[in-house]
Amino acid sequence: MRKETDGSEFRKDIVSGDWILVAAKRARRPHRKIKKVRLDPSKKNCPFDDPQFNGAPGPLLWLPHPAAKKHKPEYKNLSKDWWIQIVPNKFPALEPHVTCPAEEPDGPYAKTKGVGFHEIIITRDHKRRISEMSPEEAESLIYAYQDRYRTLAREACIHYILIFHNQGPAAGASIFHPHSQLIAMPIIPPDVSRSLEGSRLYYERNKKCVHCAMIEWEIKKGERVVYENKKFVVLEPYASRVSYETRVFPKKHAGNFDELDSEDRMSLAETMIVSLKKIKKALDDPDYNFFIHTAPVKDGAGHYHWHIEILPKTSTWAGLELGTGIEIVAVSPEDAASELKKY
Amino acid sequence: MRKETDGSEFRKDIVSGDWILVAAKRARRPHRKIKKVRLDPSKKNCPFDDPQFNGAPGPLLWLPHPAAKKHKPEYKNLSKDWWIQIVPNKFPALEPHVTCPAEEPDGPYAKTKGVGFHEIIITRDHKRRISEMSPEEAESLIYAYQDRYRTLAREACIHYILIFHNQGPAAGASIFHPHSQLIAMPIIPPDVSRSLEGSRLYYERNKKCVHCAMIEWEIKKGERVVYENKKFVVLEPYASRVSYETRVFPKKHAGNFDELDSEDRMSLAETMIVSLKKIKKALDDPDYNFFIHTAPVKDGAGHYHWHIEILPKTSTWAGLELGTGIEIVAVSPEDAASELKKY
């Protein structure tokens, strides 16, 4: 049984300082659940089932299946037997460049060229998602993220790299075949700037990483922790952006996700599989997004603590959210955690 | 024919300083348009067709039809012949209070009680939307907004009042019958704070209202103006949050929308009808949200310039938007304006 919060409550995000509103009683109003729309699951027109056959250029990176790699270290027939490949996005939001663009005035406004990199990270299996992968398979996906991240971090004009994953149409995916994306851009995005600023201020005041303080408190309290192992902790954040928002933190302080070694990757793979399975079971297979929040590439930001945010799609943003920036969370993080723990 | 922007472009919002990304080529990627879901249009179970019959308390405000008012100034049989009524939201995000709540610590976090007012503004007609109203009918709706705004602005704990309208399920509406909402809250919401701060800084630097500077520039340039009359101008903002975002500005500087007199209201009514009709025709009747951005109630904010933002729902937020706070606009504001101007 779900506990009911006694009245609604504004909660302040400890990092950004933004308010969210937990309003559990709102959940009882007329049904407004996202209608389930499904993408075409057939292999026939899938651009990712055989990307090169479907006109994609040769991959920027490809990897064999972990089992194949183990048994045949010299295995090279990747064009036939790839497990992961990374290709440029055919419809990129940003495009490669020669020189780094400057901010230029445009009347009273300012603009800059939309340059950068936008790539698709494809796993071979047409249907199987991360939650259904073996830990070795998921580890190899994380390895692929890291490899491209490191390569693009060396590009002169790139200041921030976001790796993200959209599952299902309500989360903005347009293709059924599971895939992740990487976008490398010449600016630091506004949400990231605000979090970095909050993290820096907390560090200056308290001589401690804000996320470390949060993790310590949450593990002690327990009521918002969903899962933990030796290296990672999964929790519902105190000021969550949506109902059932789930965050995955490395227990050890680290600003950048590219610091993961192979043991860390295996542990993260297991953690992601467990977390996504819990969300799938508890919420009847919802669409979702997840993304990696890490420090900017050109600035160590030693005070920052990288993490993954998973946002299941359980409601639609309306005028209230769009007009205020305050997100209305219908299920409190404590109730969400106690539900997710069951699975 | 739509012009194509040559490559994509980051644009900085002149008020908040946030970046958005205009990426016109992205629009050509596999179809990701919002699937049209329709709410039950029958009158049978409509809670707003006869709110009191359906268990709503007596209205906080009700108004007769403008025609009835004109012909029978003494007309009083409102419970039968109302045109507009305002009732408390049955599933409020915020609830009334006796004393003003303080911010209190919660471990390392902070929270405050979710107190305030959440009301529904209902127009009588079960089907007819604002775009289909007569100017007199829409004027009376704006009058109702203003009346409740003024009343709640006098409440001790209230710092910000947002009036908003959700049209259709993709915009978060759960009830077919057209209605607007008002929410009065004890904090200044984060998006509003950032805009106020941007507006204040611009004013200090330039001794001029940032929105006045923008309006002046846009009217001179013309390429983003959709419509104007003596008192209002409608434009697609340079750094728009979504494709076809449309903003309605009073030409005369005013911080708060409650300063509208009856002539202003008639002009705004006409402007809203024209704007919503254009969006309906150009985008094949999309769902949309609109909201009024005005100064906080307890702080004049003389530098601020109130306005209405209309956000048609033409795409779904995905990991990229959620992970960065950068919104990807597929149709440039210039192209959007030239399309909307045709209707």
C-alpha cells in the first residue's frame, strides 16, 4: 500500500537550488496516464539492424560480442559479427567543424554555430534492451560510451559531452531498435552549468562534495535507497524531477565517468540492469530516458560527482510545469523507493 | 516553402541567458510527431458542464454571458445562466492555509509546506475554445482571470500567481471541456526567478526594459512578427523553447497583467483569438499550453514586462533535452512566423 504524504510539499534541490513540488493527492485526479504508443517492432525497415546495408557510413567504433572476444581474441570479422557499433547520426543536431565558432551578436541577441558531434550507439540485438543484457554485454556498451567520450573529449571546440538513451516513443525515440546517443557540443548546457555552480558553492561552503554528503545521508536514512552494491548506490532523489526518477551514483567520489576501470564498469553494468528491471516491473514497462551527468571535458570540476539519471515517463508536462519550471511529482520519492525495492 | 537554415545554430535567450538550439535539418528524421490522442468529448460525464451538479462547491466567481449582461444589467440567475465560473480544483497541487509556512531543514535538504490556491476557470460552452469565442466572450474570460488574480494577490503568503491553459491531452489536459487554471503559490518559481533576474540585470546595464528593446527590434525587423494591432504584438521569439512558440506582448510597458483596463482587455481578447486560430490552422489543430508571465505579486518589478507564452505541442522531449536543458527547435522562429502569417 502506498503511504499518502500529508498535504503537498515544496522541496528544494540541494544542488541547483530549484524547487519541486510533491503533491501525492493530485495522483487521484482523472486518469491522465500516458497512452501507450508502440513503435514498429519489425526488422524489415530497421535502419539499425544492419546499418551499413541501410546506408550508414563505416562505424566510428565497433566491438565484437564479449563471448566472441573472450574465445577468439584475434577475431576480426566485425562487419559480420559486431555486437556494438557507433555511427554518425544521419539527422544530427550538431555537425562537425573546422574552426571553433565564436559567440556573435545578432541584433540585440547572441548566437553561435551549432557545431559538434552527434552519434548513435547501436547494440546488435533488435529487441533486447539493457535490462535484458548479460552483465558482460552491458559492460561492453559502457566501454563503448567511454571510448567515444575519450576520443571526442580531445576535440578542440568541445566543452560538454552528453550520453543519453531514449526508450520508447513517449521518451522521444523514433526507432524501435535499442540504441543510445552521444552529443558533443561547444557550450556547457544551462542545466549542467547550474548544477556545477551549485556543486561548486556547496564545496566552498562545506569543504565537501554535495553529492557525497547526499549519498552518505541517504545510505544512513535508507528510505530512498532502491539498491546498492560495493561500488554503486541507486536512489530516488529527495527533490525528484518526475515520479520514480532514479539516480545511480558511484560511491567513490569521481568527477568524470571516464575514470571507470573495467571492474567499475562490470559493477555499473550490473547496477543498470537491476535498476532498469525494477522500473520495468514496478511501472508496467514504461518508456524512459536516461543520461550521464559528468563534469565538462575542459574543466576538471573536482567538486563534481558524476552520476546517471533515469526518468521514467509517467505523466505529461502541462502549463503549470512549463510556466514555472516547478515539476509536480505525484508519487513521493519515499513511496517510489519502497515500491521499487520490492522488485 | 520552408526555408532551410544553413546548418544548426545555438541561440541565447536574451532574458534568461539560456541556450536553445535551432536544428532545422533534424526535422527530416524518421517521423516522430506526437500521435493524436483525443479526450472523451461527450457531455455525459463532464465535470465542468454543470460543476455544482457534479459536486463542485459554489463558485468563487461567476459571470453571466456578455450579451445577457448588456441586455439585462440586473440579471442575477447565475446558477442557471452563467458564462464563466471559477471553482477550487478538486485535486489541488496546493491547499489553503492559516499561517504562512517557513522553509525548514530536512536533513541536509530544505522544504516548505505546499500551501496556496489552485482554481479552475470554466467557460460554459462544452466545445467552443477561446479561438472560437467572440471578442466579448474572450474579454470576459480575461476579466475573470484578472478578478481572481487581484483577490488572491492580497493573500498574505502568496508570492506568485500563474494563470495557464492546457488544451488537449498531449498538453496535459485530462478533461475535454475547455478550462483554464490559476495557481497561487508561496514561492517565486525557478523559471520566473531566472527571468526576473535577467530582466533586472539588463535594466541595470541598459536603463531599458529588455522586453521593450526586443519588441522594438522585432517590429523593425519584421521577420518574426506574426500579428500586431494598436496595443499588442505577437511574435515568434528569437530563442524559442519549442517550434512555433508564440508570444503575445503588450506594446506599452507594464510589469503586471492586472493593469489591463477594459479597452486593453478587448484588444488582448482579439489578439488571443487571432493567434490561437493561426496556430490551429497552420499546425492542424495541435494541443497546446499557454500561460501568463507577470511580475511577482509582492514586488512591483518595474523592469519586468508581462506577456503570454503559447507553446504548441509538436514534439516530445527526449534525453537530450532532459539531460541538458537545451531545447532543440526543429522549425526556426523565422520560418514559423512566415507560416503563421499566412493564416
